[in-house]
Amino acid sequence: MSPADPVAERLRAALTRRVGGFFHNVRKDPGVACQVCAGPATEVVCGKCAGHRDEFGDRLANQVAILAYARGYAPGLHQSAHHVREYKSIPPAEKCAEDLAMMILAATYIHWRCIAGQGSGEAWDSVTFVPSKSRPGPEHPVAELARNVALCNGSKNRFRLHLGVGIDAPKRTIVPDRFSVPESALDRVAGKRILLVDDTWTTGGTVQSAAVALHDAGASQVTALCVARWCRHDWSDHRQLLDSCTAPYDAFVCPVQSPSCTVAASGTGI
Ligand SMILES: [Zn+2]
Ligand SMILES: [Zn+2]
């Protein structure tokens, strides 16, 4: 095993200091948490994700990586929920935006092989993000998260999804035409492996809609990378899962493999 990568070590230490007090890595253990969305699940995947799979099958994201839980609807306002909301306020809360960006940077730097796909020697071909209806362009802080992805093979391989005709459909449902791949970006999608970045996973409706649009445009693989899994403190199954996570956020804990991968410990980095 090679000595740990000092850059990875520094990112890890900085993140634990900055967000370790209120963010916790998601769980992916079968029978406890959903293998897709990390929400509570007594089966391998939760009912919501199973329903998505029945309806959309291979058009969904091939892999979903979520970094931490956001504790929504907790008495008072939990810092994790505050962070994922305020990072996109106008103007954005600077520390929140920086923290989320650093989480994306660290995850893609340390775990790029896991995020790119098991056994893959190559990173993703192209990076995009899930656009918001109110601010679909690069001015939205989620675009900044996508810009913080490590190892993206250069800026030419970034592209923007457009809002589609189905953008007004309820957010919790997957709608294939909620987003569309512009013609100008088709060459960065067809036959390519895409990293799709978003800030928050609630039901997966919007993220998976984007994954379906990318697959329908010919993407060979889509990995969704979200900073936070939004959970509800006021729902007992969610609360039980949240309460079981007590360790400070650790960037070395793999967001893809459970319990964890070996790449962080061996310090492969970029
Ligand atoms: Zn799920
Ligand atoms: Zn990993």
C-alpha cells in the first residue's frame, strides 16, 4: 500500500473540521438503508427506488453516490438542512457554498474510481448538473458544485442540460422530458459516461429525470452524485436512521461502496 496522498489527507481534515459536526456519511448497509438513495429501507432498495426501477429500468442512473444526510424538519433548524438550503440562497451563504463545493471536490478526488464505476480505469467523460427551474443556468450554485468536480478531462467536457417541456411536472415524479440534452451537447453525451451532479436528493424525481434524459440521448453510463440525502426528522424511520449516524463526516468513507473502499486508505488520488 502506498503512503496516503497528502492532498487527500488535507481535504479530509479540512472537511471534518468544517462540516464534521453536523454532516454524517450516508449508510448503505442492506436492510438498513436503500442501496440507491440511502434512505431507510428494510429491503435492498426502498419502495420509492424499487418503483422507479420497475418503471424506468436501465434508463435510471446506473449508480448513485450521496455524500451525507440533511436532517430536515428537525426542531429548530439543523445545520445540515441549513447548509443545503442556504448555499443556494440569493446571495448564497458563502461558507455553506464553500463547504458543499469542498465535499464534491474531495469525493471526486479521493473516490473517482468508485464513482466512475467498479473496475474502471477511467474517469467519467463529461460532467453536468441538474438545472433548477428558477435559475437553470451557470449562475445557480449547483453549477459551481459541478465545476468543483476533480478529474473531468478538461472544460470542454462539461455541458448544460436544458429545461424540457415536462419541467412543471410534480418534482417527486420521474418525467423523461423534464430536462433535455441540447443538440450542441449531443457529442458529449452519446456513447459517453456522464457524471451528473446535484445538491439534494429528496425523492430522486428530478435527479432520475435527468438521468433518463441523458440515457435517452445515448449516454452509456450515468452516475448521479448528490451532496445530501434530504431526510425528515419528523418521520420515525428517517429519524431512526439519522440517529444511527454519529461519526463526523469523513471524506475517506466511500460514498459508493459499503462499508468502504480501499482507494482512500491507499492514497491513490489523482
Ligand atoms: Zn431508495
Ligand atoms: Zn471509494
